[in-house]
Amino acid sequence: MPLDPSRTVAELRELQELTGDEDGAQRVAWTDTWDRARGWLRDKVAGTGAQEEIDEAGNQWFTLRGDSGRALLIGGHIDSVPNGGWLDGCLNVMAGVEVLRRLAEDGTPPRTVRLVNWADEEGARFGRSLFGSSAAAGSMADQDELRTRRDAEGIALPDALAEHGVDLDRALEARTQLDGAAAYLELHIEQGPVLESLDLPLGVVLGTFGVERHLVTWTGQAAHAGSTPMDRRRDALAGAAKLALEIRPIAAGAGDGAVCTSGGVVCRPGIVTSVVETAEQLLDQRHLDAGKLARMLELAKESSERFAQEEDVEVAWERIWNIEPIPFDPALIELADEAVREVAGASHRLPSGPLHDAAEVARAGVPTVMLFVQSLRGLSHTKLEDTREEHLELSVRALDDLASRVLASLTE
């Protein structure tokens, strides 16, 4: 059975029909539709002879035994956000299925090859992304907090997991699944505009951005909007507004794809007849280099102090969340670059702003790399998400070529 990338595209369309509607994909994890998709995937893999296993975190594994126990892992996720796109996550999985088919047809591979469908990458129902991969990586440290999480209907996360055979207290036992893993490969749509702007179908991912996310609280003085002269105001929003603009040159100065976002400002008292007394501002900063990310944060804090003095207000910072940058394996990046050039003629290396399951696997010490395929208009997490079919087929070929190169390198 030779590699047939057009079959992958047809199966993605089939999955779209099975688990979507006029608003987009509806494969939210820990739902009946998600279960239906997993059963559909089981049927697609059955012909390869790969053995299925569901681990303690709900991850779905398909293992094609090789001449050696050391394993090449290929991963993705079949869950989606509500009203999601037809490619996010499931392209990774279905391209992996096609690679398994080709390997199985060629006979026993030199190394064991395992396809994993990670459980709940999106975190759409309970707000906890990368659930299955973080459990397998051993980085899940928030189980006490997870026990308190509820969805929009008031259902507790542990209860929802139990309905699908997962015991939250045992989820970390999935760590044994990475024993013997020699490399991890993941293909994903870019979810951004870079490759399209370069007119390139494929790219190689250098790693995932580190993130610094803070709540910046500005405190001034409420005062009547009609009777308070402009030069006597202590307007908290003025400080927030200045910072929202200042983070643009901060990102530009850091370079290398740096991004800074002021994602929301809540003002109080929040009425048109009052000067703003407090402004709570959300700030998100991302970079692939830990030192540059730290400098971006330092500059933002220094700027906020300057603006607070200029506006006669106070400013305070509270970290909401952060994660270190996660660079991918240099040797695998080189092999991925060779594979992309082989099938597409040209390649481009770029960081990933969004997090992926690959980041968790890399954090666990498994050599990891990702491939990106171009996203039209840079859109994702919407029914408008799309990629040209010829580019999707190229991405399957690139993943297969990369898998072959990695398997060859592991036997040298």
C-alpha cells in the first residue's frame, strides 16, 4: 500500500461530515462526539495491524511493533474547539495514520512506531489545555485545582473524565507511555499568516514561545467628568492606554517573532461621567528566547512605572501564568528541513506562538520537532479555517519523508 496523501484529505472530509455541522467542527473533548471520532479513528487504523491502547489520561495509542523497542512517536489530537476548523489537530492524526499504513505495508519497521491521539489538547470544555500530553510528560501539577473545575453546565471535570473511563487521580500514570521514546514528530496547520505571506506551503518549527502573562492594575482617582480639569486628573486608563501602545516597540525591539498583546482592560467605575479610578489590564508577552522574553517583561514594567508617574497614578503587577520557551531538537530540525525541501523545494524555519502537545513531549526530554503547513488567511479555530488540498498532500509526504529519515538515523 503506497503512501496516498489524497486519502488523508478524503478522510479529513469524512471526519468533518461525521462530527461537524454548519458552524464547524464539534469534537470537544470528553463528549459523545469526541468519542465517536475516536471510534472512527480506531476503524481507520485497524488495517495496519497497530495495537490500540488507551492510557490512564485518556490518550489513544496505536503501536506498530518494530525490530527495536525504541519508538518513534507521531502525534496529534482529534478534539476541537466548539465551532472549530476541519484541520486543527486532526490533520496531525490522519497524516500519521497514512504513514502507519505505508510502514505496515513495507514490513516490520526498524524501530517501533507509535501514533498518539492526545486527549483534550484544546481544553475547550474545562479550560485546561494539553491535558493528556502534560499527564504523559509528568508536568501536570495542578490536579488539586483541576478537581474544582466545572464546565458551563456545572459538571465537574473529574465526573466528566470518569464518564470516559479516566480517573483524574491516576492520570499521571500515563508517564510510562514515553518510556523508550526516541523521537516525537508532529504536523500541524500553522494557524498564522507567515507561510502564506512567503508563498511557501511548508515550514519547520523551531520551538514554542515562552509566555509571560500578567494582570497590570492601574489605580487613580474617580472624579466628575464635567468638573475635573484635564491637568488635575488621575486617570488610571491613561496609564493602561500608554502601555498598550508601548508594548509594540518593545516587541519590535526584541525581534525574532516577538509578540506583545494587551488583551483587555476593565475600567471602574466604568461610567461615562467619571474619570477612571482603576483599570485592570491583561498583558501577554511571548518569545522563543528566554533572555529576550525576560527583557521584554522588564521593559514593560519600567515603562509602566514611567507612565504611572506621568499620570499621577499607581501601578501594580501580578503574574497570572508563565511558561518557559521550549526549543525543539536541533538534529530533528535539520532532518525536518531536509524533508520539506525534498517534497516542496523550499523550506522556512519559524517559531510557534500557540502551544502544542509537542511542547509537553519536549519538556519531558524526548527529542521533538514539528512541521507547519500553510493556513489560508492565517485563520484557525473557526469554520473558515482552510488549507489548499495540494498543500495538505505535500504535508503528508513531508511527514512520511521525515519519519523515514528519523528511523534511518535511529538505526545508524
